[in-house]
Amino acid sequence: MTKQTIKATALSAAVVALGLFGTTAAHADTQSSQIDLTYVWTAHEGHAERLISTYETVGQVLEANEPGLILYEIAVSESGDQIIIHEVFEDSDALAFHMSETAAKFFPQLVTFATPGPFIFKGDVPEELKAAAYQMQMGAIFTEDRDGFERE
């Protein structure tokens, strides 16, 4: 196992452990069309501030242009070189719009100074969007609800 694979596996486990997935399996029936996306970008050495400022711009673009994106959150790692983004899309059409517009605009720029992944999708993602995510080489992981609960 490579160092990057170990790092990605550890980050995946951390994202799950921190509950960064939003909705739980308990509400899957009422929110089945929603798609949660949680992902990590790791800045190349010396580019942490550039990564954070780029995502400030991304956030403004998302808020102005993507009404189907119903939740957008950013966290920065203690080391400051990683950002964790959590997005919730109302449905696969909203995710498709995001991938074809905002992601397509910023992704090529981001990979010049940061490493993507993993990108963890939760929900009913159509096969064509899965294929697009795999083509982007973002470390895509597609999940399904398995178990869980939510306290009131």
C-alpha cells in the first residue's frame, strides 16, 4: 500500500468518524434524492493559503449560481494544508450541474497546486456522473446507506 493510499484511507475513516456526511440512514426514505459529497484537497507545499482563498471564491460562485446546492461547509485541518468540503445537493440534476459548471471551471486550476481526494459521494448517483467522477481522477468513492440513527 502506498503512502498516498494509506493517507486517503485514513482521511476516509476520519470523515466518517467525524460525521461529515450530513443526513443519516434513518432519514434515507424521506431524503432519498439528496446527494451528499464530502471531499478533501491537500495543498502542495507552500500553497495552503492559495487553496483556502480559491475555495472562498468557489463558495461565492456556488452561492450565486447553484440553487440546487442546499448545504456548503468548509473545514481546514489543524496543519492548515488540507481543506474538507461538505456539500449536499437536492438531487442528481443539481450534482450534474455542479460537476459540469463549477467543478469543471475550478478543478483544472486546483490540481496545479493541490491534490484531490478522496471524494466521497453518498446517495443515488447516476452511472454517467460516476463515470465522470472516475475520469476526473479525484479518488471517488460511492457509498450507500447501511445503518444509522438520528436522535431528536
